[in-house]
Amino acid sequence: MDRVSRQMRVTALLATVGLALFLAAVWTARNENALVSDYALYAARFAKVIACFVIAFAMRSHIPSVERMLGAGAVFIGVHLVAYTATVMLGPESPEYLMASILSGVFSGIGEACIILLFAHLLSTFVPQVSAVAIPMVYLINEVLYYSTLYLPTPLILIMRPVGKVLAILLLLWCVRRKRTVAAGEQEHPLQYGFSLHVPREPLLGFLSSSQEWMLILAGTTLFPFLFGFIAQVCSNAGTNSGLYDVVNELMAVGVLVLLVAYGLLRGRRLTFDEVLYFTVPLFATGCLLLPYFWDDQVPLAGLLVKCGYTVYQVMFWMLLARKCYEDIRHTYLYFGIFYGLFELATAAARLAASQLWRADMVDFATMTVVALFSLWLIALYGLLFFAISKMWGRKGLVAASGTDSGATESLEAALPDNEFVDEANHSNDAEKVHKEQGAAETVSDASPFAYRLDAFCISYDITPREREVLIEAMHGYSMENIGRKLYVSRETVKTHLRRIYNKVGVSGKQELITFIDRFKE
């Protein structure tokens, strides 16, 4: 691993512990000792799904203020804890119990969506080799915490659930504060600052056409959790030892997560979607194949393989997604919102379907045989789809590469700094005219949104269109290398633009400039 600053290591550790605590507190609701009704569980799951989708689509062209998102999540979690306390005090025999349970679940689901997506945003701001280790560490700590709660008495569970969520939110707040102090020139992305910014609007699902991986991830995000959720719920209802809640299975899951932490250290920034499938499909498919044979035996082999495959897929999926979001941090809420929402939706729908089939006495050995064969058929189709799309995109990549001359590319990059100034000269008059028409007659007050202050600032200090573009990208948290790649200019050109802006304003760095703009009056 490349040299990582102490600041980054400490912040990543705090984020890892915080998310693990939060997930453990969330998953503890499945424990009977937590006294959470099925109504509250399903209300929380489906509210979380809806909240994830709403956040994803609402934020696809907008970067929200981190503080506001954190505040909203904390408020929802706070209301949930009040309602949860009421359900415990009322008891199932009370007529108000059902309503309090549903309210607790709804507010819990919305708050969990906000906090988990904020943690995803935070982990995606670390360099890929750090997030690739932090994410499996999250699941490793969470697995240990969750498994330990299965043996705790009810009073202790009732205390640990709210305490875990509150501690996690406090750790998240601490991490956000630490990310604000990231020094200029650090390799990691700082979390975006206290203001919100709009980014160029893009098609609703335009990202699906940007890479062959997205359709595959979309299929995997629904396929694997649905199969896992169905099998897990049936095995849990049946109490069979071929299920996924055996002591051996939990210990094996911990061992797999330890291996994933080591794998993240070795291949964190080079992880591909191919590797996710290479590890996941054999484990998952073999577990489904063996499930009927061990259904009536006290052998946890089938459930062990299914659980390990599911664990590998879920963790490596988050690792891959975090790396993609690091490449373009503005899409964090879109990507994680859609795919985490689909994950939860598929799992909840599968568990609900399995519960209904079990209550109707429609699940037996023959049914599980059909489920296993159907699962294998789906996995086989998924594998064929994966290899077909990979082969198709492989050909496209070769065609594109054959028409590219590396020497010409380097020459073009070397010429870009001069060309961009020509471009500025050609377009600066038109851009300046547009800016003046939009903002010349406008006075910026203390209550003005940051975007208006930014426009007025650019007009007052003669910030060129290209300088403004670089400034906005820098405020989003991109490094100079990433800004250069996005704008097709060299790192030195980006550095030059920023230095010119600082000189025009008379500030020494980005944070001082942002504070200046935020307080700017025309």
C-alpha cells in the first residue's frame, strides 16, 4: 500500500467502527430479545428502500450539504428511538402497540438510509486502497458484534441498540469534522463542505450505458440477495442446521471477512467486477446445489457455502462501488442509493415471500429442490450474460485502442494548456456577457444561496469561465490529477488556474477561498 497519512488512517478507522456499530444495531432488530415486531421490521425495510431511491434520484444532480443530511438522519433516528422505547413500554397487548411499532419502523428505515448512505459517501472519499480495507473491516467488526448479541439478555439488548446508533452517529459527525481539515495536496477527497451545490443534470438512468459493469451489478444486486433472503428465511423458519444461522457458519463468515481484508490490502485499487463473480458464483451455486441433500440432515455445509458466497459478493460489491464513486464523488448518492435500495428490496421481498409460503405449509423437501434448481438456472443465465457482455465490450475496447496513438495523446496533452487559453479568449466575452446579464442587477444578501454568491464572486473578481470550472471541481473535493483528467488538461494547468484565483482574491488556499465566497457580498 502507498504511504497513507496518519490523518487518513485515523479517520478511516473511526468511520469503520462507526458504520460497524450502526449496522450491528440495525441488524440486532432480527434478534427476538430486541422485542421488535415483524410489522416494525418490514416497515423499516420498505421505508429504507423508498428512502434510498428518493435520495438517489433527488441527489443525482445535486450535492447535498453533509451537515443537513446528517441532521436529517439523526432526527429520524431520534424519533425512531422514542417510538421504539414506547413499544417496549407498551407491550404487545396494548392497542397502541401496533401503531407505535409501524412508526418506529418507518422512521428507523428513513434514518438508516440517510446514515448508511452518508457512511458510504465518507468511505468513498478515501483513496481506493484504504476504502478496500475499511469496507471488509466494517463487515468483520459488524459480524462479531451481531453474533455476540445473539447470546445477550433482553435488558442489555434494549440498551445496546439505541446506544450503538447514537455512538455511530457521533463517530460519523467526528469523521466529517476531521475530513474538513484535510490538508491541501492530500491524495484523498475531502468531504464536500457545508454548502450544497448543483451539478450538471444528466439522464435519469444514463449511468447504465456508461459501462458494461452497471447492468451486471444491477442484475447481481437483485439476484443474489433475493436467493439468499429466500433460503435464509425458509431455513430459519424450519430450524434446519443446513441453514445460515449455525455457529460454524458464523465463524466461517468471520474467516472469509478476514481473507477479504487481506485481499483488499493486496488488490484494493485494482479490483474488477470479474473477480467478484469468480469468487461468488462457485460458492453460491454449489451451496444451492447441495441444499436439498442436506435439508433434513444436521450438516451446515450448504448454508455455509451460500452464506460465504453472499458475504463475498456484498463486501466486494461495496468495495468496487466505493472505488467507482472515488472516480466521480458526485455520483455517490445515486450509485449507493440505487444499489443499496435494490439490495434491501430484494432481500425483504424474498423473506416476505418465504414467510408466506411457510405459513401456508407450501415449503417441503420437494419445494426446496425446485428452489435450488431454479437458483442454479438463474446463476447460469447470469454467468452467460456476464461473459457475453464482457466479450462484446472487450471487442469495443480493442477497436477503440487500435485507433489511439499514445504519442499523439501525449502531444495533445502537452498542447492543451496553450489551447485552453485560446479557447478562453474565444469564449470569454460571451460567457462574461451571460454572467453580467444574470447577475449584474442582483445584490447578494446574507441569506443568498451559495451558488448566487459564487456567480457574483466570479463576476466581481473577473474569474474566467475555465477558472470557474476548475474552482467548482476543486470545491467538490477532486484532486488536481482528477480535475485534469475530467477537463482534459494537465495537473500543472489546474494548479496554475487555482493559483491565479488565489492571487486575484488574495487568499492562501482553498478552504480560505471557500469561506471568503460564503461570506461574499457584492
